[in-house]
Amino acid sequence: MRNRIIEWSLAIVLAVAWTGTPVAAEDVAASLKVGDTLDTGNAQLAKDLLPPEILKHYEKGDYKNKIVSYPLGQAKWEKSFLEATEKNAGQLDVDERGTIVEKGSNKQSAYYYGIPFPVIDEKDPKAGVKIAWNQFLAYWYGGSSFNRTLVSMLSRKGIDREIVANGWFNFLDGLPPKYRQPNPNNLQSQFLGVSLKPADLQGTSSLTWRYREPDKRDSVWAFIPALRRVRAVSPANRSDGYLGSDISGDDGFFFDGKPEDFEWKLIGKHDALRIVDPNTVTGPIPIPPVPGGGWVVLTDLNPPTYGAAQPGWTGAPWAPTDAALAKRPMYIIQAIPRDKYYLYGRIELWIDAETWDGAWNRKFSWGGELVHEYQMQARVNHAAGDPNDPEYIPTSTMVWACAENFKMDRATLGGLRADPHSPAHRRVPIDAALFESTSLQKYGK
């Protein structure tokens, strides 16, 4: 009963905080409704609901998607997460650097769990960084992961190059109690990536440790097979593309820059359309267990999700052809890097005001020109395990994550399955030794 009370109270908070104009459940905009397909014939009806550059894709016929319903009030979290969120609302703040601290002591919390700032005051000068932290905690809640993914680099001619890689993400903050681990190095997260294909990249691997201390830079190591050595590398190039692609280290799962490395500002809040998996927003998705622990979070309903994989497609090769659009309330926040050598001078993030899940990550040059955009499909939690005491895991039947380079008129798709049997697992047990630098040589051979 207490779980339901918390859910109701948070729903009320969101309803009160939302200041947009209410519309009928099936209305998206004037003359645009759920069930319509957004394309060249009606794109202008969505001019206030999409970033201008994305609207142009629909106007030109690059993108074409059906509009589906994804109403407020469907977000699912575990009891412990909801209780922690309720507790956080009265106990947490951020300091001048942007680190989460406890009210009163002004000290960094020993462990982050739950949404740290469920109630956002739009007049609060710290609102921007608080929203950024909310999106981190919402993602970390899904647990550590192991994926074998296909990274596809595309131009207007089609697929230029593809990389297959294994990736392990280990989160030391934000996990439900049963998944927490010892953390002697006071880390926030760890990542190990190992390239499997093509042959010229096989064995190339990298390891990153991110620390909880606000002023401590990431530790990064790399193994290059031609050199046959593990070397520490600078963490300052996280805005650069990964292995020649347009996906950067700070893209990650949507935005993975260290919050303290940026100056934040809340720009506003309004309804917007975002890319969604139509299957996950319309019904429950079965979540199979992984032998030995964890959950399969990308099901076998995994069609080709982009234009280049569709015979006869005439739009952008990277277009999200099997996905849909849904209207959601969005916070728009701005991040200015403190490092003047950072590749981008301004980043604008559109983040779901209920689920804290990122949708559009717009990147501008230091001269103010839009140059890149990381476009993300929504993550939707579904029940796994014991129906009387379920876990809620972000699950999809398809994946579409697109890093578009507007200057070069190209894009990189990440997270695609390398083959129908490639692992896509969350809340998996991972041996801490995997994230030692010695693993780079082991997996890089």
C-alpha cells in the first residue's frame, strides 16, 4: 500500500509541476493526432514539437514515423526506488560545483539511489544540473550491463563501415540494494570496450574509471594491438568520436559527461515528440532471465530498425524506420563545458520530465552552429521476475540510437545487435577484476 501511495504522490507532484496547456489524450497538436503518420505531407503540424533540424527530416522525407500514445502515469519503478526518491526530495541539494550533497552538512552523499530531485523548481538556478543528475540516476537504476553491439557508420550512399564490439558497463551508484557492490576506489562507474570486427580494429580496447570526487579526472587506459601495450591516455578527449564514428565518449547512454565539468542552465519545459519503440509503450514485454543472473533487455522482436536495412527506402539511411513518435513533456537544459578545448561550445539536452530519459542531445560549435545531435529512443521499464515483487527493467524490442553529423551529412547508429543472438543484458553480475588494466591485454589479443 505504501508503494502505491508514493506512486500517487509523485504523480500528483508531476501534475502540479507541469505547466503546459492540457490537451485531449489522443491530440498531439492542432490537426495532428495519435494514429497519424508524420511525413512530408503534414510535418509542419509538428513545428513546435521537434528540434528544427529533426523537423526538416520529416519535411524532406528523410524520416517518416507513426504517432503513438505514451501518456503520463505509466512510469514503473521498484518500491525501494520510490521510497528513496521520496526521501531524497527533502534531503539532497547540489553545491556550487554541481555535486549532489546532503542538505545541512553540504557533504557528498555516500551513495546515490532514487531520483535525487523529483520536484524541479524552474526558478531554481541549480535546476539544470539537478535535471542532469536525475537522468543519470534513472539510467543507473537499470543496472550494470553486457552487450555485443553493432556500430554502423552511414552516409547518404548507405553503410560505409561497421564495427562489432563487446561492452561492459559497471555502475557503483544508483543500483537497487540487492545489486550493490563494494566500492573501495570510490568510483561512480567503469566501462570496458573491446572491438571484435573489422580485422584492422580487432583487439583494440579501452577501459574507463569515473570517480565520485568532483575534481578527480577519469582514469582511462587503452590497448592497441599493433603496439601490444596498455597505455594510460588523456581523459580530455571524451567529446571526440569513437574509433572514427560520430558517437563520442560523452554520449554514452544519452549524455555521459561528468556533471561537474559543465555549467548548467534550465532553458524551459514544453511538450515534444520523441522516438519510441511502439511495442514497449503499448503493452508488457516479457523479460527472460540470463543464466547466472541478470535480464535480457532486447527481445527477439528485433527487426531492421533503420533505412539502409529496408529495401526500397528513399529517406535518410539512418532513419528510425520501425520506431514511432510519442508526445512527452520535456525539460530543455543547457550545458557549457568548463574546458575551453572541449569540442562543443554548448550542449542542449531534451529530457523527459517524468522518466528523466533523454531524447535529443543537440551539440553546437563554439561559434554557435549546430553540428551534431545524439538522438535516442525512449527507455521504458517493464516488470521482470516474481509478479508479487517484480523488478522493473528498461526493455525494448528494437534499438535506435543515432549520432548525426550535420556538417558531413552522415550519422552513426549504435547499440544495434551484431546478430540475432548477441547478448543485451542488464543487472548482470560482473567480476570486479574485469575492470583492471590487465584485462585490456587479455581481451585485446
